[in-house]
Amino acid sequence: MIARFVTHALSRIGGFVAAIPVPRPVREPLWTWIARLLGADLSEAALPAAQFRTFQELFTRELSPGLRPIAQGADVWVSPVDASWLSHERVSDDVFIPVKGNRHRLSALIGLAGASGQDMLVSTFYLRPYDYHRIHAPADLVVDRVFDVPGTLFPVNRAGQRVPGLFVRNARVVLEGRWQQQRVWIVCVGALMVGSVALSHPGLEALRARRTTQAVTITKGQELGMFRFGSTVIIVTDHFCGDVHHEPREVRVGQEIFRCGAS
């Protein structure tokens, strides 16, 4: 309870500071300096640095059109984010290990009773502070439900990844839906300075706010939402596809990550 209070308080303060407008004359040199410090590539942004009014706008920047081509094919799943792809694993006993030595319960992550004993897929993507921070659909999906899970906001960087059950303990937004006949969950995990995850599609926000129960059809590569700072996206399906790996590798939005036949 104390950890939740402290991490949320720090994130609210950080969010307030990040939303303070910066005078136009200092924007370009300030953002250029910050981008260089973090290693972010502002040449990919759709807007010039001087048009970002706040630090938050800098971190949620859009990319220039066409920079992230989406791999084609009905069975092709693509990366939902620019990130370090931490792991891609088969789960049959309700335990997944997104980072070495840190065990998590899948049923707790997505609220799925009886997850153990199933041949499920869990794929974990960590966004660094310098990455593009928008989240895209990894496949053509029908989203039936969107819900928030309360929790702490521990950092998800290398140090934070040592916190036992980190991704289950942190607050998160879960998109639950279908791909063909498979059940799919897209889990957007909050982190320190990431007090909220904004969803881009009005239909998804309506599901999240329980203003409707109308399912939302999303096409592969379509923007789903954005983080305010670096965080983590976890894909879960009820049928395993692809090759198991537990060594981080770099991926970008739209890049093929695995193929999955019709179920």
C-alpha cells in the first residue's frame, strides 16, 4: 500500500512537470539536448522539435508516415512497439518469466482463472525512454473488453525488473479480444512516471469507461494508444506460436515477430 502511494505520488508530480509548456524559443535546443542525452532519434518525428510544447508531447511524438511498414500476411504477427523484445515463451503451468529469474503468474496478469495447464503464449516488450512510445495492434483483432488493473508504479528498467512479480504488481490496462478463434490479451503495463495509458481509438476508450459493450475491430498496425514514458507491453494468446526465446532482441513497430496458423 505504501509503495503504491509513493510511486503514484511521484508519477503525478512527474506528469505535472512533463505537462508544463516550454517557451517556443528554447524548445528546439532543449528537446535536441534531451534527445541526444537519451539517444532518441527526433529525425523520425512527424513534427519538428520546436512544435513540441511540452516534455510529454516530445515523448508521445508521432512518427513520419511510412517509417514503420507493416509486414503483410494474415498469419503474420508484428511488433506492437519499438522496444527490446525481452522474451517469447510457452506457458502451461501459469508461470511465465519475462526477465531472467523473475517468476510471474499469468492468471494474475490477465485475470484469467484456470490459466494453468494451457498451451499459452506470453511475449514481453520493454520500451526504453528513447523509444517511440505509441502502441500498435500486432494483428487484426476484435477487442471485446478493456479494463484497468490497479497496482504500484515501480520502474520497469533493468533495476526495476528485479522486483519480484513486477509486471503483475504494477498498474496496467488490458485489452481483451480475439484473433480468428484465439483469445488475445494486450497488456499495457504502467511504470514510474507512467501514471496513465492513453488509448487512441474512441471505441476502446468507451469500452474502458463501460459506456458501451460494442466490440471494436482493429486492423494490424493500427494505433492503439500511447505511454507517457517508457514502459512494457505483453501479448498473451491461448495458443502458442513462433519460436521460444529468452534473450532480448531489438524490434520495431510492424516488424514480423512470428507466424500463427488459423486455429
